[in-house]
Amino acid sequence: MAQDTDTGPLTPLSDVFLKSLYALADAGQTEAACRFAAQAYVLLRQSHPGEARRFDVLLHRVTPKLNWRVPPHVTASENAQ
């Protein structure tokens, strides 16, 4: 796994993005905040695992607030069980 030795402007950008995602979740858009955080995590997990972890923490903190308007996609095989 790569190291986070040189994050350059990434850490301040992550700070802004994380604050925005928390605000989005607090405004009732928790699912959107989680989806954006998950995308950020996937993009960062290999090259900047420390920054990716910050988005993982957000996911663990806000997912209990999820109120599904539409349930997550269920595949036909799962539905048959």
C-alpha cells in the first residue's frame, strides 16, 4: 500500500470536502453524502490511504442516519431467496 508522505494540497481539499459532506448529511441528504464519501474513498485508498481513512470515518459516522427513500438495489437472485 502506498504511503501518504506527500499530500500537497490534498489534505486541505479533503478538509473542505469533508466539511461539505457533513453539512450535506446534516441537511438531510445523508445518502448523497455517503455516496460522495465512498467515491472519494475509492479514489484515494491506494495512493493516499490516510486521506481515504478520513472518508471511511465519515461513512461510519453518518450511515446510522440513513433513511432510505428507495431501498438499495436488490438483484433477482437475492430477491428469489
